[in-house]
Amino acid sequence: MTITRDELHALVDRVPAQDLDRAASALSTLTDGRSAPPRPRSLGAIDGEPNDSAQVDELLAEGFGR
């Protein structure tokens, strides 16, 4: 069986209010642990310049994490 996201959204829209917790629980079991974990900000993986790795000595001399 192949279902589109739109069809899945339509199914969710039809879930009775009293069953929303059960539906959310069922869906969460399919998504737990499947997404990539967030990168720690302390590693500079999010904020930084492309050439930061080439300048690691200078950056650490300025103060780690400052």
C-alpha cells in the first residue's frame, strides 16, 4: 500500500478527538530515532565560517566558546 502525505493528513483529520493521543503515539513510534540528531552548538557546526577549521589554532587562542 502506498499513501501520499495528503492522504495521510486526510486520515489524521478524520481521527476522533478522543483518539488523538493513541494516533500520535502510533505515529511517534515510526519517527522515533529516525531523524539525525542535532549537532551540538559547541562544535561550531551551526554557526561558523567555512574556513574556521583552517584557523583552529587562532580561534582557540582567542578563547574557546567565547
